[in-house]
Amino acid sequence: MGRGGGAVAHRGDVRQGVRWVTVGEDNEGQRVDNFLLAQLRGVPKSIIYRVVRKGEVRVNKGRVRPDTRLKTGDQVRIPPVIRKEKPEQVAPGSRVQGVIEAAVIFENEQMLVVNKPSGIAVHGGSGLSFGLIEVLRSARPSAKFLELVHRLDRDTSGLVMVAKKRSALRYLQDELRQKRVRKHYHALVAGDWQASVDRVDVPLLRYEMPNGERRVKVDESGKASLTTFRCLYRYQGYSLVEASPITGRTHQIRVHSAWAGHPIAGDDKYMDDVSLKAFRAIGGQRLMLHARALEFTLPVSGEAVRLEAPYDDAFSEALEKLGARIKGTGQ
């Protein structure tokens, strides 16, 4: 729908007039507060809830609560609010846009899956101007909706699902909650992984270092966590394992591997300094963790798919260097 004229309230602030917005199919079932947060990006939640409470937000001319669910065709009155004008952000360049677009390994009308490079965050923040999702939005300016379904650590490479419709986002996140999406990672770990170690189920607790860095440790007061493991190959001093997280805790595979006595090669958070230095000495350049495969059913069609992502050059080269001193398979 049309929007009212904007008037500058203060330097750096923007005030927008009343808008009436028609709810589309993609927002069917969405809560009013979440709909408003998307429509009024940059406006604090406290202001959103205040204008709803005061009755300034109307749906089909009636008052609503923040948790009211919207229906397709609903007319939403969005009142004038003042928001801080965001400083101009550094836009992703054409080169990085090309890298990410070339990394898309699956796409349909509902979603896409990207083989995310190591070193690129999934979203901007924490000093980063942009991440994977911002690059995709910049490369696809006509896309009405692009949202991450789940996340990967910045230094982990591999498969990331991105929804192109809100209905697909809801479906895929529900599939994740119901543990119907299977994720399989490949990790090069220090030491000789024993075939008898096929699962780690110790609880994990998030905490912050004095410098504010986020870490995770094994702690009885933490959240229940489970990862299954399978040794794929054994090298001299290292093992390539498949790790399949059943739960989805922060740094889960990294901490579970370290707890089992086999930290992931190149992990500057959970690998001891001596082992990290030894890996660097043989040319190791990155965290050796890669989201290799996804098994899930597609939104709408319900078709079962399995997607696999190839290693990047740095991961492949590290394995090739170790290949000369391979000890055998883990089967």
C-alpha cells in the first residue's frame, strides 16, 4: 500500500507518516509484533509494544495485542514513529557477491542452499559490515524475502539453508526443532580416533571470557547435547571424522570433539597452543570443520533430498598433505 510523507524530526532521525499495509500470503499466521519489527526496522521493541498497547496499531480498524496472529488480506495500520536514520553501510562488492552466488548449490521457489566459505559470517554484526545473508540480499535486490534458516560459525564452511518465503522459513525451522533435518559435518581432528567412540552426550554451557568472547564448556548445569561420530580415515597424527549433531548447541561439535580428546585441527578456541602450532607448521590455514551434507524434505513438495558440499581448496590441500602418511580407513 502507499506510505505517508516523511518529515525530519531531528538531525539523524526520520519520522514516517501513517501507513496501511496489506498482509500477504507469506505473512499468514505471523504475530503482530514480529510483523511490525520487520516493517519498522531499527525501531526499538519497547516503542513497538508501546504503540500496540496504546491502540495506535490497528488490524482491519480494530485494536490488537502483540501476539495477535495476522491473516492474508488483513489491513494493518502502522502509526508514525521516529527512528534513528542508520549510517550508510558498506555494501558488499561485486566480487564477494559473485563468490556467494557461485556457492549456491540448490535453489527453488521456496529456498536456497549455499556452500558457505570459511571466514565469512552468516550475518553482519560484531564489527562485521556484512555476512552471507547481507551479501545475498545485495546480490538479489528484487528478492522480497531472504532469511537464514540456521547458522554456522564464521570459520566453519559448508551448507547453510536460506528461506525465500516466510512459510518456508517456518516449515524448515519446525523441521529442525523436530530433529527431522539431518546434518553431517566432516572434521579433521587431532589424534587417532577410536571406532568405539561413536557418540558424545555431555551437557554444554555457554559463557563469556573476560574480554567478552563467547565460549562453551562441558558442565553439568548446561544443556543436554548429543553428537554421533564415525571415523572416515586415519592419518598420521590426525583423523577425519563425520560428526552428526542431534542437538544444535553453539560450538557443539568443536567442544564435544575436544572433550573426547580430539580437538578439531585449526581450532583457536578449543585446541591447545602446542597442537595448534603443530597444525599450522604443516600448512594448516583454517578451522577444519565443514558442513558436508544435509538431509531434509523440501517445503511444499515434501520431496526428500540429500545435498553434499565439496571441500574448499584449503581443506582439500590439508588432507592431501596428510594423505602421504595415511594409515588406513576407519571402517
